[in-house]
Amino acid sequence: MEELNLLIQLNKDMINKFKFYIFLTSFITVTFNILASNINITGLSKLNINDLQTQTLINLNKDFYSDDEVNTLLKDLYKSDLIFDLNYKKDGDLHNIFIQENKLIENIFINGNYRVEDELIFQNISTITNGFLNKNIIDNDINIIESIYKVKGFNNINVIVSTEKFSSDRVNLIFNITENDQSQIERINFIGNKSFSNRYLSSIINTKSRNFYNIFASGSNLNIENFNFDVNKIKFFYRQKGFFETKVNFNIYETSSNKYTVTFFIDEGERLILDDVKIDYPKSSISEIMDKNFDKFKIKLSKNNFFYDQTIIDDFLTTTNKILINNNNFNTIYVYNLDFTNNKNILFLNTKTIEPSRINKINIYGNDITKDKTIRSKLSFEPGDYFNDNLLEITKKELLKNKYINDVTITNEINDGISDINIDIEENKKTGQVLAGGTFSGDNGAGITLSARDSNIFGTGNSLDSNFTLNQERALYKISLTQYPIAKSNIKNTYTIFNTETDLSNSFGFETNEIGLSYSINFDYDEMIDITSGFSFKRSDRHSAKENISSINENIGNYDIYTLNLSLRQDSTDDYLYPTDGISNSFYFEYSPKDLSDDSYYKIIFKNDTYRKFKNSNRFLFLSNDFGFADSLEGNLSTVNVFSLGGLNFKGFDYRGVGPKQNNIYLGGNKFFTSTLGFGGSFLFDEKDNINTKFFYSVGSIWDSDYTNDNNFETRSSAGISFDVLTAVGPLSFSYAVPINKNTNDRTNEFNFSIGTSF
């Protein structure tokens, strides 16, 4: 028994020794393997080595890793959605990798965004709820948010991202936005543009300065990308006009707190003048038609002093190629090229043989708001027409004239004589705006303007303008719909409904209420000439007579008034607000037929403004002339249709302060004229200040009232000085004028103030 116990004890000792041996062997083996591997991964809690192995092709069970293998491993792990971040440190031959495991996003919060809606940010960022945190995606989202704000003029925005624990494996992601102040364009200058006016160049760029009539609205936001885009637009415009070496740069400087002035510096270079134009006539029966078309082309070039003009050339090519197609010549088109040999600039118009194709489909993409039929109505071709390459660029130019289109790409695919045309539209999706403005003038005092506008209503390409204006004399409400009826955007129809209440008690001695509608058609012949004609109907209620005299009694009552009108305008001045060079002419004719209207009359107004700038200076001379003629076709001309003189149209005298009166009731006149000669320039001859001055001398007269026998032609005159201060709300005009010649019954007013320039 003792032997048996001894044997059992020996066996137990041997078993224990064997277990210890196995444990020791295993410990040594594991320790050896850990020490033998030169990579150390820490920070794992939910993940294990097998999880990491699924994210990389590097074998994680090796004993030794080269530097290249470690670099590949780090890149693979960094890209993984399972890992939010990692840190790497090398200690001798040992590669230490600390992993910060990723968490799922429970909620996304955006704080501090007062000027940008949450929805706009969420629509553009890539981070989503129930997705993994991803450092690269978050960094990209920060850049996107900053870009959104830059478009709106916030250039100093700061975005900080933080997380807060929601659960053990989920977090809330928080974008904290500090918007800071918005930067806006207050003024746009052009320097070096000798051939084209500031006014016209302003019309072709996207950047806009603050409107002077709207003290609450801003101009364009400060966005460098917009200025670079405008530089390219200016260069493109100059190339179209024959300036092939034009250089354009811009500079931005702060004029006041977050208000900036942008100056475009233009080096026009030499403009290409054509020494000769030659055409290659095809051998066909249409040579006579082609000859007439070519003669018209040369006449247009002659009127343009033979300067190269891409628009004139494109119009000729379009007309000529249509002539070929209409005469069943489908294998030939006209193209052009320039030849500069022997120091002569020759424009060659050559024929080119093409493989004819018909338009099969016209595909339009990118128009989320604008209707397909709206864009198709602007095209100069349709399915079934023969295709012509020249139409593509011309069509693109026409489409870009519409305010609701930012950019256009047109391509075509030809297979077996069939063309499919693809038109890719980049829309301007924010075509609506609400404006609130303040006005003030020495004539009508203080006022307000409220309006709501949309230049692409319901995606039709038509514009709607609802406007309410109130001042001391008038309350006007009107709604106008502008429609572009054909492909060319230089023709438009305007339909207007209006309601006006005017208090004329202090002048003509009664009040008026008018409600009516009107229609006009406008044709922009070119960048300087436009023509407008139309008709209107209004029901006029003239009431609340102030006194019992003929000039009031004959005007009191209800009238149905029909009028026809025509206006012509030519403007080559260099700036819309403050011109210093160029000529502006306008002619206006209004006619109310005798057999149709209760108050029949005609009215003619002619205006001329001429500016001549001194060489190498911002100083200039100007001459402004206004003439008006009106008469009744039956009886006396109503006082609401007569002319008045004084105030803004004749400084030194009160508003409606010049002309005959009856019992202190203003009678006005059927005829008037004013002529002003002046000298203008910067205040104290400093071109960098914001104050412009004008010294002027005015002469004028008003006469031929139907309500008085005192209709002698008597001239008045005044002289004075005006200051136009270019401020954030636009030009503010202060003028001081002293009457020189006046009538004893005239009311004078030496000081005048208005929002807008003085002349």
C-alpha cells in the first residue's frame, strides 16, 4: 500500500513537472514570438487583429516587417472606416502603432450658422448619421462649409468640429461655425478701358456694386473666384471685338468696414483693323443672293470702321449658311480665317465641304427649374433642321444673355448623317429677391420702395416685378410681367397693372386716383440703342378740389384715358451713375387719341446730355438740354399733363416754382426748355476721393399755359455748385444754386438734396 501511494505521488510529481514544462515552454514561445515581431499595435478595444487583417493585404502574423510594409499598412489602416485616427512612432527597429477606433455618428449638429440655413449645409456635406467618423470626410466638409460662406461674402469664417459621447460606440458630431462679418462690394471701377464704357463693362460681368436706390440690399459678395471669372469674361468680350492681346487684372481694397472696392485694370492693346475682306463664292445659281448678303456685310464692317467684330462675322456666317441650306446646298458651309501676311490683315470667308446631317434630338440637361420648352424657345434650330457647326457658339451666346443661366455647354454627336445635340445648362437657381429701399429728393421728399422680383417665374424665363412706392406726393403700386417672346433676348414684352394715388393739392389744387394697365414692347438694337413702344389704359378720378377756379374745375371728374407711346434712346456714356464722357439722347412721344380718350393730347420730350472728358484727367465738361412740347387735341390741356419747372430739373428754384399761377395754384406750361453748361471733376482735384463736384450755369423757361393770358416767353437762369458723394447707399447729391434771372412770382430754393447724381 505504501508502495502504491509512493508510486501515485511520483506520478503526480511527474505530471506537475510536465505541466510546468508545458507552461514554461508555451510562455517562452509566446514571449519569443512577441519579441521576435518588430510591430506593436495598441489601443484596440472592440477590434482585434483579425478585424485589422480585413483592411490590409499586409500579413499581420509575420515576425518581421520592413519600413515599406509598415508604410503600406499605415496607409491601409488610415483609409479604413473602422479607424478614426492613428499615431505612429518608431523606436529602433520596433514600429509602434496606436489606433483610435472609429465610432458611429448618432446625430449631426450645426451651431452658429445665422446666415446659412442648416438645410443648405446638410445638402452639401458628405458626413451622415449612422455612418462612421472619417477624418478626411470631415476635413472636406469643413472646406465645403467655408466655400458656401465665401460665396455669400463671409471670408473670415471659422469652423471647429467636436464630438460628444452618446454611448459606448456612438458620438454626436458638432460643427461650430463662427461667421464673423460679411464682406460686400460697394463700388466697381474700370481703368484703362478707352474703347468701351464703364457702364457697358459693368453690364457684362457678374459682380455688381451696391444699388444706390436700395439702402437695405447689398451688392455682390466678396468672392475671389467671381472676380477671376469676370476677368475671363472681360477678356472674352475684348477678343470678340478684335482686341486679341488684352490683359486684365483686378485689385481689391477695403473702403470701410467690410465694404470693398474692386478695380479692374485693363490693358486693351491694339484693336485689329481689317485691310480687306475676301469671299469664295460657290458655283451655283445663288451668286446674286450671296452678292447682296456680302455687300450688306461690308457695309456693317464699314460702319464699324472695319474693326474686327466677331458678332458681325457670326451674323454673316449664320445668314449665309442659312441661304445655302434654303437653296438645297447641304454639303457646304462658310467658315472664316484671318491672314496676316505682307503686313495686311485680311479676312477670308471660305467654303468648306461637310458631311450633311439633320438634327434628330435636342437633349437638355441641368435645368431643374427652367422648363425645357423655355430653353427650346431660345434655340435657333429644331429637330429636322440641317445641322450647322456655326449655330452652336451663337446659340450659347444667346442663352447666356438670360439671367437664369450661368453657363452653357453645347456638344453634338453625328452618326450616319444624324445629329444629336446635347445642351448642358448651369442654372442660376436664385432668381428671386425682395428689396426694400429708401428715397429722398428735393421734389417729392422722403419715400420708401418695396418690391419683390423673380427673373425666372415658374421656370418660364419670364420675369415678374411687384413694386410699391410711397412718397409725400404719390402712392404707387404696380405689377409688371416681362416676357421674351422669341429666341433673341433683345426683344421683350412688358404687361403692367398699376394703381396710383397722387396728392396734388399743393400744386394743381386737387387729388387723383388712377387704376389701369399697359403694354410695351422693347427692342435693344445694340448695346447703345433701344426702342420701346406701347399703349396704356387708365381710369382717372380727379377729386377734392381745393378752390373754385377754372384750372381746377375743368380737371375735376372721371376720365377714361387711352395713350400710345414711343421712346428712342441712344446712350454711349461711360458710366450709368456718374458719366464723364459720351453722349446720351432720348426721344419720347405720347399720344392720346381724340375719338377714343376722354382726355386727348400729345406730348413730345427730347433730352440730350453730352460729356467730354479732358485727356489724362478725370475732369470733364458737360452740356445738358431738355425740351418739351404738349397740347390738347380738344379744349385746354389738363394740368396733370403739362410740364413743370423747378427743383431737380432747374436748380435754384423750388419744385414747380417757375411758371404762371392762378390764386397760388400752379398752372405749368405746354412748352419748356432747360439748358445747363457745366464743369465737373473730383473734389479738390484728388482722383481717389469719393466726392465729385460740378460747377454749372442753367437757363430755361416754361410758357404757353391754356389757363392764363400771361404767356410771355421769359428765360430764367441760375448758377451753382453740386457735390455728389459716393456712399454705401449710392450717390448723394447736394447742390447750392443762386437764381440770376427770375420772375417776381417764382419761388426760389437755393439748396437741394437727393439720392442720385445731380444731373
